[in-house]
Amino acid sequence: MSVSKEQLQKNKKYILALDAGGTMTDTILVKDDGSFTVGKALTNKSNEPASYMESVEDAAQSIGITSREAHENASVCIYAGTGMLNTLLTGTGKKVGLLLTRGFEDMSIMEGGLTYLGQTQSEILHNQLHKHTRPMVDRQNIHGVSGRVSGGSYFMDKHIAPGTIMIPLSEKHVREGVEKLIAAKVEVIGILFINSYIAPGHELNAKKIAVEMLKEAGVDIPVVCSSDIAPVSKENNRLKSLLLQCFAAEHTRETIAEVEQAAINDGYGARLLTLLSYGGAVNVEYPRLYETVISGPIGGMMGAQVMSKKLGLKNVCTADMGGISFDVGLIVNNMLSIRKDPDYAGHRLALPMVAIDSVGSGAGSAVWIDEYKRLHVGPESAGAEVGICYKYDKLTVTDVNVAMGYVDPDYFLGGKITLDVDKAKKALKETIADPLGVGYIPSRQRSSFSR
């Protein structure tokens, strides 16, 4: 008698779930009796499959099995994290090129008047303090294309049906723009034309031309249409979503595919899944992968919701401090709030998202003082290099915690890594204490400041 794939999956006795943060990759290995164990590894941003395997192996060893045994007997493996968010916060994504409706080339700079997003109340009230969010595309790599589709007009006798072609697509402009983007060596091309959420024909034709030109030039890069990513009417939200897909999600897609292959090579017999920002799980082939931008914190929020019900707590505040970001979410009456056009990391996106606020201040964030002697944390981060106490060249929050005695330098990552307390204290004194004129007084149990 043959056994179906579904029956085989039912006989599996483990669940693997991982959170790949900016500093650590954490594994939870759940057994069939509901008990679980955890594993940890430093996140290797240049080789995430390696840190994935190390973390799974660490969890497996704690129950006396190998990573291969864990993979072979896993009914599901979920790989979530903040990789895409960290890429966005640190500005380390792909080099993006854009084809936009002619006359709208500056849309990414104007930002729809949303320069106040993520700023404090005092900054919001003073326009001169507003700052533009770090751009996801260089203005020089944005090229205009003539062509216009009507969004619909119902004014008096000037009725025009939605989707009516008012100006034909200029194939000449498309070809000129793609030639320039190829010459600029962009790593992904995005296409956004006004009202394409109603009639995507112009975007699809431009994509067809671009794909043909890239093939002729021997260049293999993704071409992404906004109508496929975020078919919504608000152009600025659609642009931000398209840019996030191009800038960060396509890089994440490559990483998840590599991690999935590592899991398969080690005996895993299914697709690797990741979490959407509004719940649900998808694999790496999901076209709107930007919707997984905060898959790690979302998993935490969903878990916190389950625990709040079990513990009889209606209202819960959750927090997730990673190596690069700090995320906060609320559970009210045991329910998660969903935002339809969330403000996230200084951008307003077009996707449903569990309500979470994030700032670029994590345990690995650089601590520095500007020319006005104001203290800043982030957005630059050490990631897996931790801080001066380990391998980084700048003072970080972890260095401060080590110097203050809040982190055991001999038991970091379960004792796998030893941190240098003296280097952390020296950097704290030179970077913060001396410029501010603050005295540094070490004590037996911790270090402190006094004037």
C-alpha cells in the first residue's frame, strides 16, 4: 500500500521555527509532545545558510539528535526574521532602477509630503526639522516614460471610462531608459505608471521590452511591475511598496532560496516557509515577498496573542529588541490590530500589516555623539560583530551593557564567545564620557557615570 505525501508529513514529529535577526539566529525545535528546545548562532549576513544550519544543529544537539534527523522528521520549517527590515534600515539593499510615468520622476523625493513619518512630536510641529527618509533609489536611476491611462472621469459630459488609453506608451522612452539602467549596472528594475492598478497593460508591455533588452545584453536581473506588487490607487504608497520589493525583498528572496536549499540538502522534504506581515505563511516563490518585511516580529506577536489567551490577559504590550531594530506591538482585548496602509521605517506602504512600531535602535546599534554633543543610537549597526567588545570598530549598545555589567562577557551566546570588557569600557569613556565631560566610575558589580 502506497503512502501519500500528506500521510508522511503527519508522521513527522518535529516543528522547526527560526528567527534570523541582525545579531542572532534563534531556533525553536518543538517535539510531538509539545515540549521544545532552543538553539542559537550568530547571524552570518554573508552566509545565512551557515548560521541557519549552526542554529538548527545547536537546538538538535540539546535533545541528542543531529540537524539531519531534525530536518528529516520535521513536518514544517519556518524561517522568519528581520532581514528585510534590517536591509531597509541600514540602506544595504540592491541598486534599483525605475521607469516612471514622465513628469513623475521626482515622486520618490517628494514622498507625498510624508517627511514627518517616524519623527517626534516636536519635530512634526517644526517643518524645518523634517528630514527625508533614506531613499531606496538614486534619482539618477529614475527615467520617465510617456504614456497615460485614464483613472476615470465623470465630469459633466466629459465622461471617460477607467482604463482608457489617453496617451500611447512610448516604446522609445522605455528602450532609452532601460539602456541607461543597463549602463548604470542596476541590480533590479521597477516599473510604475500612473493608474496601472486599473489597466496594467502599459507596465506589462514595458516589462516585456525590458526583459528582451536585458536578455540581448546578457544581463539577468528581475523586472518588477507595481501592478503585480501593489495594485492600489495611492501612487506614493504603491511606489514605496514597489521600491521595498526591488530594494530589499529581491535580496531576501535569494537568501531564503539559499537557506531552503541548505535545509533540503540536510534532509528536509518540504518547502521552507516564511510569515506574511498580516499572518499566514508563504514560500520563496510568493511574488509579493515585500509583504514579509517583518516576518520575525509578526511571529512573536502571533505567539504573544496565543499566550495572552492562555494566561487570561486581555491587554498585552510586547517588545522585541534585536541587533538592529527595536519593535513594539499591542494586543488589545486579545486581538491584533491591522493597518491597511502602515507607516513603517519612515515609509508608508500599501499592504495590510499587524500594527507594530519599529525604530533602528537595537543591541548592535552604534552609539555616537554629534557635533552638538547630542547622543544618538543607530541606525548603523554591528550586526553579528556585536561591538568593540567583539569585532566591530564602533561603540554599540552591547558595549555599553558589557561595560555597565548588564551582560556577562564570559557567557555571551552560551559561552561560545568571550567579550572584551576592557575594550568596551575604554570605548565608552572615549566615545561618550570624555566628549560630554562625564566622569566614569567603575564599581565591583557594574560601571556608572557621575558628574
